[in-house]
Amino acid sequence: MENIGNYLGVILLFIIGVIVVKKVTSCILKLIFGILIVLIALWLLNVFGI
């Protein structure tokens, strides 16, 4: 749990991403943004070694 800041950063990124996806009206764009957010979150977890 020494990387609590990294956890909070990923959670914040996810929340912001969800808000952005809700504001996008196209279903295809929602899918693309959703996948992109998940991939970025997984990449950050991998980079910081959480």
C-alpha cells in the first residue's frame, strides 16, 4: 500500500473517463473511449508496478 497515490490517480482517471464517456453521445465513441480508459489504467498499473 505504499503506492496509494498511484491507486488514487488511476481511480481518478477512471472516474474522469466515465464522465467523459457519459457526455459522448455516439455508441461507437463510448466503446472506443471505454476501451481506451481501461487500457490506460492497466498500463499505468503495469508501469508503476502496483
